[in-house]
Amino acid sequence: MSNFTTNVYLGALSLLSSAAFAHEGHDHNHWSSDALHILFYGSLVTLLAVVSFLGIKQLRKKESSKSEEL
């Protein structure tokens, strides 16, 4: 088995352990909770937008280089 596969299995097993789920959570009634949730979900949306943009840019670059070869 390759080193990469071993690392993937170990990572998956560590996420399934009971210690990974052992925290009590966070307080949704705290005054900063709304702002922190907006920042967190905003960062996820931004990350998704950047990855999508770069993926589309890469695909268009491949398509244009393929059409120039013909």
C-alpha cells in the first residue's frame, strides 16, 4: 500500500474517532455569534467562488491551447 493511501486511511479513521466529536459545541446566544457565522460562511462561499473561477480559467486555457494545435 502506498504512503498516500495509508495517510488517507489514517485521516479517515481519525475523523471517525469519538475524540473528534467530544467538544460541547458553541453558544449561539453570544453577542458575537451572528458575526462569526457570517464570517465563516462568507469565507466558505468565497473559497468556492475562487476555486470555481480558477477551474473555469484552467479549462478555458486547455480548450484554447487544444484549438490552436488543430
